[in-house]
Amino acid sequence: MAHSCPPERLQAALDDVVSRMAARVRRGKVADYIPPLAEVDPQQFGIAVALNDGSVHVAGDADAPFSIQSVSKVFSLTLALGQVGDGLWKRVGREPSGNAFNSIVQLEHEKGIPRNPFINAGAIMVADVLLAGHKPRETIGEILHFVRALAQDDSITIDPLVARAEKATGFRNVALANYMKSFGTLDNEPEMVLGVYFHQCAMAMSCRQLAQAGGFLANGGRNPLTGFSVVAPERARRINAIMLTCGHYDGSGDFAFRVGLPSKSGVGGGILAILPGTASIAVWSPGLSEQGNSLLGTDALEFLSRRMGWSVF
Ligand code: GLU
């Protein structure tokens, strides 16, 4: 269903969100597992809304690039579904995990088949699928190329410092990949697969670029900027369904309750949220909640969805 949103009303709401968030003292805790993320200024806040008519509306630090981290899992999932179709669901489940993003316990019970493509184990499995028959460099290039085409912006890059730091500290991800390999569910060498995963997490994008890149999910699978079909409408619906149920790790239920939009978060403080039929929304504030989701980003989306009447329910 398309919601009407007059540009002046939307811009007023976005400006209001920015001034409310600027006044906030409790801003959450910036991810500190790697220096490039630990050094990000927690005072920053940006928001961008890309409407299905191709217009983009922004406020705050909407053009500042940040590390998209796990938001990249939406794009790698879309690519993998494009390559292997529904066969992907033999390799990874589609149930919410109720566990932390980097949990290893569930993998033992489920014999190396990750619960869903948005927990780390699942995204590593998706990277394995994308790597089939390629060198890591080629797969990384393919993901970046795809995201640039979606956003219609060739200036999007991978931050090499973040990629290197992810590799230097990603022992738990190494454990997850090795664990899946031990069950025989991962095809390629863990080191190669992780090379892809760490680089996709290190993509740097602004809210404007991210909202543009997510536009196809709001527009029945068609890129609103080019008019070209990215995925079939049914696939866009299903990706949105997984975002709604699994997009915020063990905070997914609470996010659906408060905001009511399919969305995906990353520990860089970014969230991509979709209002099917109307808008792709990107918000960024680096401070995180206990579950590793942007604290102010969630509050801002809750405020915006209420004010604009934007919820899928
Ligand atoms: N690079 C992070 C990790 O693998 C991504 C986690 C996230 O954004 O939630 O630990």
C-alpha cells in the first residue's frame, strides 16, 4: 500500500527528528571492538528517506559516510538469492534466532545450518554461496558493484582500515566459519569466506546512499531511480519479511513492536528500514543499545513512523 507523504510534511518531520535527537544526552555506547568504530563521534545523527517517486529527503548528517556493517547482509542476501534462488534456504534458515548476533550455541544444535541470513553465521554462509567458483576479490567486487548500482552512486567504497581491523579481531567469526566447516555445511575455505564477509561489513555509506540502495525493497523489487527490476515483487516481499523478523538480532521483536517496519541494523549505528509501497529510510547514530542496535536510530524511527503513520501494521 502506498502512503501519501507531502514533501513539506516529511521534511518538517525529519527536521523535528534531528532536533529531538540533538537534545538527547543518553546516546548509547559506540562499538569498540575495532579502533575505526571506537573513534566515531557519538554526537552524529543523520536520516534520509528515499521515496518511490525517486525523490530523497534528508536531515542532519545524512551525507556523512559510516560503516554499514551488518546492513550489508541485506544486499549479500539479495545477491545470493539471485544466484541460487530458493535453493539458498537449504543452506540457511529463516527463523529469528533470539540470540546475540555472533552466538555460536545455536549452530551446534542445528548442525551447522545457521538460523537466518542476518546473524553472523548466516551471513558467513551467504558469503560462502556468493564465493562459489570465484576468488574472494571478485566476490567482494561484485557486492560493491551491486550496491553502487542500487544506490546509483559509484563513489561508495570499502574502508580498508575497517576491513583490516575486522580481520585482525574477528576471532568469533573465525570460530563460526570453522564450526560450520566442521559440520561440512561451508563449501569454501573459512579464510576465503571470511575475507568476503569482513569486506562487505566494511562498506562505507551515507544515509542518503543507503536509503537509495534500499529503494528496490520499497518499490516491489524495482529500483525507483532507474526503473529497472532488481528482484521479483515476491522476492522483495520475502526479504522484507526476513528483515522484520530477524533484522535486529535478539532485539527484533521489540523493534517490530515499537517501529513496525522491516529493517536491518549494523553495529556502525546504521539502520535501513522499509515502508513497502512508499519509502526506504536510512538512519544513523553510532551509539548502540545492549543488543548492538542504534539507540537513537531506533528512537528516531519510532518517532517518524508514529508521526507519519508509517507502519506495516
Ligand atoms: N562486523 C561485525 C561482526 O561481524 C558486524 C556485526 C553487526 O553489524 O551487527 O561482528
